[in-house]
Amino acid sequence: MNFDLNFATNPDLVAFQDEVHTWLEENAPRDVPRSADPILYTHEEFEWRRDIGRKLGAKGWLYPTFPSEYGGGGLDLDRATIIQLALDEHRIPVPPYYNSGGPLAAASILVWGTEEQKRFFVPPILRGETVTWQLLTEPQGGSDLATVTTRATKDGDDYVINGQKVFVGGAYEFDYAWTIVNTDPLGPRHQNVSWLMVPAKSEGMTRQSLDLFTVHGAGESPVGPKEAVFFDNVRVPAFNLVGGENNGWKVASTHLEYEHGGAGHLRNIWVLDEFFQYCKETKFRGKPISENPDVRDILADVWADYQVDKLLGMRTFWLHHTKRPMSYEGIQSTFYHRMFSLRTSQRIQQALGYFGLVSDPQWTPNEGRTEVFVRYGLGSLHGGGTHDTDRVIMSRRMGLGRNASESAGQMV
């Protein structure tokens, strides 16, 4: 599918499209070395990505539709689409660096924070000046977010945090941890949690890398190893609590709407385009792999599945940015992407055999990115919930088994 839109009838949009592409050619060259495996990316690449993010943020292009008074671009849907497609063409995700908590925290603070909190926390995020991780999952659970046990106790003008988060963040530096905590252990479920912006350099906060099978997939920002974060009497100013004490479940409705795909996307999965090209160019027994009838069937299935995945992301992107009423669309797109990734992982193995399972550049396509995607297909079933929680959310949005449908979370 070609996402290129024809803006030829609007000279202003044509000029803006040219401006974006020219700027990217000058500031984000396509030949910059990039790690095939997002777990192994270097600090040099991290710094390059941070630099691109700051430059995009300074122009309002990092988060183009967020309000300009808080550091966003304040741009309309057409210009946001132009930016998104141009970045995708240059294989630059948004944001270019791992910043899982950034847009989620910024949106949540804009909806639930005080004006002072909006002015203090949001502009540095939207301008690419700070990196924010989201800290939700704990050893006892993550998909059921209401089980959070990391404790934050009020002490004067501070909250004191004790507990542990897992499967969070990544390599290298960050500035804030957007963290859900339990502020009333004896309180009713869903009425005892709160959100804090925790400075990363807080005393008593430590990190430990986790050795995992996979982290992120193609098209997403490289992250490095996931980590566990420990809180040992970490003091955070009460000012950093967003949305009010014990009101965190309402704040979570905004956070999770974004995390579950509510903003949509316009992106290609470049590793699949490389996979198609590899099958056309690589010969087996004197003929291109793609001429094998069984492989052709597999490629057709992957391509059709791929188009549906992109269409669902595009639909949600349009609904969100045009402020149309939304229900299950975001989580449906997320669920489909999980299952599509799993199916595609299996199909790549069927087409390439053992060559789809090795990362040695001598034997594998595109420097090992295909092997990374094969692993990601298995890991994609978990992260921001699971495919089972996706089903639960979709059914509740449709009102299945209930007297009323569940509403989507409030978004910016």
C-alpha cells in the first residue's frame, strides 16, 4: 500500500512537503549506521537519535498535533500526515529514541494535570529535551494494572516511594520515570493508585538490566536491554503527583488509551519490504525464491495481512486527529498487529527455513533484521497488555456481556 497522498491541489501543502523532505535530507541522512538488533544499539546511535529528536522538537515536528503553547507543533492533520510519512520514508520512528513515557505522560498531564504541571513537565517532552520512561509493570503483574504494590507514602511536602518495576525502559540515560504507585494500600481497588513524575537521578533509585528474548520490533525506536527499577525510600516532591491522590485510575484511562494504539499510526514495516525484495533477488537452485509456488503463497498472505495492519493504523490515526468519536478502534489495531506479527514470524520461517532464524550477516537477509522480526513476532503478544487483555477491552467497548459499552479514555 502506498500512503503517499496527493497534495498537488494545495500549493501550501506542496511547499510544506518539500520543506520537510529537504530538511530531513540535510539533518537525517539515510546512510547513518543503525543497529539491526534494537537490543544492541550503541550509545553513539542513541546520541544521534536524541539530536534528531531535539531538532524535530525545536521545529514542532516531533509531536506536530500537540498544542503549540506547551511545546507541540499545533499543526493540522494534513501537515502532521506529511511529517509522519516523510519520517517513515527516512526510517525514523516517532520519537526517534526510546521515550515510552514521553507522549503518554505529556498527554496524561495535559488532560489531568494542573496548569503549573503542564507548563513545567510537558514542553521539555514535546521539544525532545527530556527522555521519559513509563514504569507500570511489577513482578506480580502488569496486564492487571490495578494490582500495583509499589508504595508511595505522603511525608510532608514529599512522597516516599518503595517498590520495584520490571520490563521497563532501556539502555542509556533518561530524565523522568512516569510511574503508577499505590497511595492507599487499604483503599478500594481502582481508587488507591496515583501517578508520579519521578526524576531519574533521585537518590535511592537503582536499575538492573534484564536478559530477554526480544524487546521491540521493526519500525519502533531501538531500546537496548529492558530493565528492572528499584525504589528504596525515594523522595519525590508532592508537586510531581498528577491528577490527584488516589485518582490514578482516571489518569490511567488516558495513558492506556494511547498505549493501546488510540492515536493510530502511519508507518511501514521496512523489514517486510526488505524480506519481499530478498525473496525476489535470492536464488535457490537457479531460480528466485519468490518463484517457488509455496513461497509465492506465503508472500501473498504476508502482503495482504500487512495491508490490513496498515489500514487499521491509518483509520485510527484519522479518527484520533480529526476528533471523531472512538470506541474499540485503537485496541483493535493493536490486537491485529500482535497477531499479524506472530503470523508473519511463522510465515518467514516457512519461506526461509533456518535462514530466517540466524543473525549472521553471511547467511541471513538484511543484516539480521529479519531474524529480529521473527523473534519479535513471538514477543509481540505481550507488551502494553497481552492479546487476551486486548480482547477483553474490545468486548467491553462493544458492550458485549454488559448493559452498557465502556467509553474510550480521554485524549488530547
